[in-house]
Amino acid sequence: MTEKTNFCVIGGDARGIFMAESLIKDGHNVKIYGYSQKKTGAKITPKKDIDLALDNSDFIILPVPVTRDGKTLNAPLFDSKIDLDDEFRKKLETKNIFCGGSGTLHNIGEKWKNLCLMDYSSREDFAILNAVPTAEGAIQIAMQECEGTIDSGNFLVVGFGRIGKILSKKLKNLGGKVSVSARSALDFAWIQTLGYEPLETNNLPEFLDYDVIFNTVPHRIFDRYNLLKCCEGVKIIDLASSPGGVDSDTADFLDIKVISATGLPGKFSPKTAGEIIKKTIYKMIKEEGLWKKSK
Ligand code: NAP
């Protein structure tokens, strides 16, 4: 059970809209800003004025990542821009703020570090739950890109972290042949026990003959050396956050198709992904004892 609270959701993609609607269903008062009604089709009407949106709000929810360019708030569904300037920062100064990728705000300058920022995306529970829509989105892209079924496909998942674990399981459950690469003895033991073909990420075989290689390692694994190992027709879906794990210029030169697939939860499963953010924020409010303090 949560106590009735005033939330203000500012910016973000469709996840923010689904989250706002879900907060309302839970009985909270919710205002949204940084969305254009015609782009969202939301039932809730965005406020035209940020001061009206912030007024009386106990909690502000900013998107993940808060900013992509370090200058404006990440608000792809807004016709205008929200500058991350001193004026905007001052409006947030006395508020409890939830956001994703808080480092992108901290990088703007020292003053931004004084805000009360609580980062939901840095939590392990959030990252694990978020790996499910990410893995499903990756499989959806593979289905669009490949002529064959997943059931008859041969896949390599590079990296056995949160996304690697969930993705390999889902591919196998759909009948695909799955190889998984890692670098620790513990991961090799799990990979073998779970019935995948184990490979070493830092010593991939000479011939990478797969329908799709999914990269989850946030490190340049697919440099020229490893790209030259890719057999004809291999497609690489790069899930790692920017700058990704593939030397795309060399891949282009070698005619290897690379799909840079970031932000999949927001693109393919915004409803579930918005719910994951909301539930993570509820947990954080409870852990910090903020339900009562906000009254
Ligand atoms: P994770 O749990 O940390 O897994 C990362 C994997 O990469 C681990 O297996 C790790 O091995 C391995 N690794 C890291 N550095 C390596 C190196 N130098 N050489 C070899 N292996 C290395 O991360 P995750 O949650 O699965 O996320 C993976 C990436 O996807 C991140 O960049 C994350 O930001 C991004 N992401 C993408 C989306 C999307 O929509 N595409 C959504 C969420 C997250 P060890 O365990 O041995 O360190």
C-alpha cells in the first residue's frame, strides 16, 4: 500500500506516460510536463507551464537518461526544449527527485550535485527487471532482421551479465541454438550447466558463423580482429550502451550489418518498462521512509 502523493513526471519517452497513468490508477495526483499531447495520445493533459506542474509536487520523476546532450532534458515527445540551465535547476532545488543516469546531470556542473537526486537506474533490482524488456526487444529486432525463425537459428550472446543471462534463456526457450561468451570461471560453469555452448569473450573462435551475434559487453569486443572472424551474412545486434561494443566503421567496410539497439525497453515495451520504473520508485520511497515525510 502507498499513501496518496503528488507526483510530477517531467520529460522522457512513452514510459513516462504509462508510468503517470499507472500512478493515477494507484490513486496518486499526477501532473506531467515536457510532453506534447498530440505526440503522446495520453489521457492525461500535459501542463503548459513548468511552475504549474511543479507546484505542490512531493516527488519529481525525471527520465532515464535525464539528458542525452548534457544541455537539455531528454524529452523526445515534447515539441519544445527544456534547457538544463540555472533557472531549471533552481526550480528543483527543494524537491525530492527521482531520475535515471544521474551522472549525466552531475557532469553538467558542481551545482547539479547539490540536488536531492535519487537514481532508480543505478539499482541492481531495476537493472535485472529492465533486462527482460531489453532481451525481448533484442529478439524482436532479430526476428525483423532474419529470414529464418528463432527456432532454427544459431546465435551467439556475448557477455553473461543481466541481459546476457535473460537473452540466452529466452533464445533457447524459443528453440534456438545458443552459444554464450563470458570471462569468469563461475560464468563458464553456469553457461555449461544451462546447456549453452561456452566461449571466451576475450578469445572468440576464428570463425563466427551465426545468424545473429548479440553483444551485451560495454567494451570494444568487435574490433577489426574479431570482425574479420565474422562469416558472411552474420548480423550483429549491439545492445551495449554508447559507444557500444562494435567498431562500426570497420564493420561497414567489411559489409557486416550492425544494428545499434539501445533504449529497447522504452521503444518496445514502454508499458512494462514504465511499470518497472514506478515500482522501483515506490521501493525507494519506502526504503527512505519518504511516504510520511512528504505528507
Ligand atoms: P552487466 O550485467 O554488467 O553485464 C555486462 C557483461 O559484460 C558481463 O558479462 C561482464 O563480464 C562483461 N564485460 C564487461 N566488460 C568486459 C570486458 N572488458 N571484457 C569482457 N567482458 C566484459 O550489464 P547488463 O545489465 O547486462 O547490460 C549490458 C549493457 O547493455 C550495458 O552497457 C547496459 O548499459 C546496456 N543496456 C542496454 C539496454 C538496451 O536497451 N540496449 C538496456 C539496458 C542496459 P563480468 O561479469 O565478468 O564483468
